[in-house]
Amino acid sequence: MSQNGPMMPGMTRRAALALGGTLAAATGLRSLPWAGSSVAQAADGETEQHGLSIFGELGLPADFKSFAYVDPNAPKGGSISLQVNATGGNQNFDTFDTLNIYILRGNGAAGMGAIFDTLMTGSLDEPDALYGLVARTVRWSADRLTYRFVLRPEARFHDGSKLTAADVAFSLNLLKTKGHPVIRSTLRNLEAAEAEGDDVVMVRLNAAHSRELPLIVAGQPIFSKAFYTTHSFEDPTLDPPLGSGAYTVGAFEQGRHINFDRVKDYWAKDLPVNVGQNNFDTIRYEYFRERQIAFEAFKSGVFTFREDATSIIWAQGYDFPAAKDGRVKRETIPDQGPRGAQGWFLNTRRDKFKNPKIREALGLCFDFNWTNQNIMFGLYQRTWSYFQNTPMAATGKPGPDELALLDPLRDRLSPDVFKDAYMPPTSDGSGQDRALLGRAFKMLQEAGCKRDGSILKLPDGQPFTIEFLDYSQALERHTAPFIKNLRLLGIEATFRLVDTAQFQSRTQTFDFDVVTRNNGASFTPGEGLRVVYGSDAAKTPGSLNLTGIADPVVDLLIDKALVAATRPELETICRSLDRVLRAGHYWVPMWNLPAHWLAYWDIYDRPKQPPKYDPGVLSTWWVDPAKAARVKLPG
């Protein structure tokens, strides 16, 4: 099984996928001619383009007709129902009690990004590019501190009111001051957002802004200023907000399911970024607290599509009649994207986890080889890097380019940073590797821990206890042998199951010992690094820096990554960062799946050419009426 990483709460699903969850920015782009606008021509020194990208040209020209992975003639209609498989902002997997996902309070509903348009949106074939949606072009000054987004005059909210630059400026300022802490952090270097007439919004950034901040701005949801004159933004609410996107909120039952209905007269349906997409009349998210109950619901047709994340179900669960006779299909699609960093994250705000030697010792007690073969059917690979499956994963000893960064910092770094990049040890697969447990106990003693009978005591004399906090039993079987090994060393380790509300509250306030998380990765890391690993985030309630990493060297490397001028430079910086983080032993890395496991009732069709970085189910698939008639869903 695997758990999906957090999506930036200010992003639509497609924009976030296109930017790897950490977003991107424009450099070195060519100027294009401008004609037919009611606004003034681009000023001298300004560059104008139909999109934003990192490190070079956009992959598609200004006159592209559609993305290569869509069928422009895809039929509309029918529905798809599925579970939540990714969260961001205040969302969680098990329930919802608010339709506002852009604040800290409440448990946000799945899919809400679909009702909001953004200035620009992404391609699933490019990891770091955005193309015009509400904005038809963007101009930027020579110093890249001022950006002007030229809006399409036909843009409309769902109530028919015009979407203007005033709405965009209002939304950016609102998110910067009152949005979720992660959004506020990413927008901190947004100096001003102002409307220059109805069709141009001017965005001014301060000189310290990161490389991708223009794209972060372009990917934020656009709210109706008029709507929020009569509605509170800061409070959880079940009143559907006014949007302008391809879908609107349909029927829902709090905490159980929510529908999104396609807007048939959607103002942007014929734009190149939307052609062949948004094909389902209804998208429905179903909520279940238990995975097995959810699977039984899928088997009975309560919902029609699932991306599986449970090895035992994938290996043994598809023996029911509909799967045997072909009404339910299964596919394994290779995942070409970054793997993300899934693991047990240790809260270094706790005194017992402050010593990296103690943290390393704990990691030796997890036997991945045994767990993979005996619990997960040998289907997974070990995770070892924060940037796995990318050129930014460090291997071997630092090369000359990395040493140029790290040598000046040598007196502030662990000597291990300059050795071979840390790799989790390979166990003997017994589940209780005596050699590794012996190493772990010796390291704990070296860190000042002492055995008192059957109890291991910390250097301060207190018993060493660890609570693994979770809201789901899905990982309890995987954690149990880890806990058993910790207890052999005298550590009183327990698995604590709490409800989702308590789990969210405790993680937001950093009131835990150990939690499981998958920190998503990107081919173009940027602002997300600061959100997940930066010192400021470590002290911000609700941030994604669960481990409490507060290392000036990490901050320095992140700062360099955010302004890297070339991709090779960025990769060098991130490999160096990977070494420093891995030498810190802030987590016990788990595993990753190098594929998407898809199961669905055979009522769908899709384009012949799939997207490169995502299966593209919600955006590009459609219902085939003939298949649906043959299948005759039991639900």
C-alpha cells in the first residue's frame, strides 16, 4: 500500500500535477506579437507569452489546438465515482465538514479545486509548464518583478457575472492574508496584486521571490469578490462557493459523498487547454473509513473506479464474479514521475528524537525485506531518497559540483554528508535481524541510553516510549513488526488509532511522536521545499514540516534551489540537500510503488495516447454508452 502526498492547497489538481506539487516559474522565454486586445501593447523591455515555464521554451506553441494526450472529439456524459486518493490543504481521506479547502479550519471536501478556474493551467506531459486559461497571455518586466496577466473578456462565474481582474487581485490578496498557512507561506513574496482595468491584473513580486512564484500566482483559485462580500472566507462552511470552473458542487451528504456536476455552458470549454477534457457529467467522491469496506462497495458497484493502494487487495482481492467475467478491469501503468518520500516521520521537537544517532538507530529496527515479502507480496521497492526516481537523488560520494556547495559548510555538517549517501541497510529478511538490532542497541548506548532491566531509558533517565499515531488501521500490520523490534531493545512502542478530527488537530499542532506521511516530490523542486523542510515551517502550526527540521544549512540550500538559473544547477543543489537530509535521519523510509494500480468497471474509454506523468482519468476518460449497457452496473 501507499499513501498519496499532499497537494498544494492553492492549486487545482491538473495544475498541481503539471508542476509536481511544488510549482515552477518562467525564465528565458521569447516575446510574442500581440494583437486584437483592448489593452495597451507590451511596453519596451516586457516579454509576452502564452504561458509560463522553467528553464527554456514551452513545449507547445501559442496556436496549439489541444494537448496531445486528449481526444478532441471525446463524448460528454455519464459519471465516474471514486474515492479520495490525494489530499491538500485541510482535506483528509476519511471525511469532510466544509467546502472551503483553502483555510486551516475544518476538514475540506475532495474535488473542490474543480469548481475554480485559475489564470493558467498545466499539461500532464510537461512537469513544469502552465498555459493560459483565464489569462490569455502574460507579460513580465526585464527584472522579472512585475507580471501582467491579460484576461479573456469572455471569462464568467457560474452565475453569469463577469470574471475580472478585480476578482483575481482580490483572490490573491485574500489567500496571502487569510489562506491556509501553506498558501500564505508560498505567497509571502507577493508584494502586490492590483487590477489595471477589467482585463489586466498586475502582480508585483519582491526581489527575494523564488523562481516559481509567478507560476504559484498563476495557479491559485480565482474567487468572486462579490460573493465574499456576503460570505465569510475564514469560517468552515457547507454553502457551495461561487466558482467559474468546469464543474460546480452538486448533491452531497456531509462526510459520506459529494458530487460535482459538469457546467454544460462552461465559458472555457472550447479553449485549447480544455478541449477533449472534463468529459463526465458527474464526478462523485465516496468516503469510507475502512479500506476493506470501501473495496466491498467497489465490488458491488457503489463506485466505479479505484486506484488501488493496498497490496493484499491487489494481489488477492480481485476474484469476485465481475472481475472474473471481465466487467471489472485491472491495469498496471508504469509511473514515470518522482516517487515521493513516504515514511515514518520522527518529531524532532520531542527531546527523545533530537539526537540523530538515536533516530538512525530506530531506522535499523524496521525490516523492509521481511515486510515486503510477508505483508506486501514483494510488490514494492524500498524508498531511500527524498527525490527518488529523479536526477536529484544523491548516490555515492559527493561529486565536484556538490563539494563546491558543501565544502564551505563542512564545519556545520555531519561528516556523514561527505561519505556515500546514506542508504537504509538491507536486512536478512528474517523480520528480526540480530546484526542490525545489535548495531541499533550499540548506537543507542553511544547516544547515552541505558538498559534498566527490560526498559530502555533515555539519557535523562526517562523510559523511552514511542507512539505511532494514525487515523487508519491500514498500516497497523506493517508497523507491528517494527514495534516488536523496538520493544526487543527496551523501547515501549505503541500504535495509537484516533479519529480523523483528532489526528488532524494533533498533526497541525505537532502533538505526536511519529506519523506516516508521503511528502510528494517533483522534477523541478521549488517552494514546496521550504514548506516541507524549512525552519519557518517548522514553527508554523498546520505546516507540512512535520519532523520539525530547523537547520540553517537546509535553509541555505533551499534558498539556492529556489533561484537556480539552470536545471543542472538545480539538480546539483537538490542532490546536496538530499545528502544533508538523509544524514539527519529525520524519518524511517518506507517503500514506493513504481506503477499505478487501476481497477474500474468496464464502462469507460480513453484516448490512445496517455499523458506522460499521470493516468489522466478524470481529465481525459469518458463513458462508453455501449459498454455501460453491456455491463449493467449492479448499483
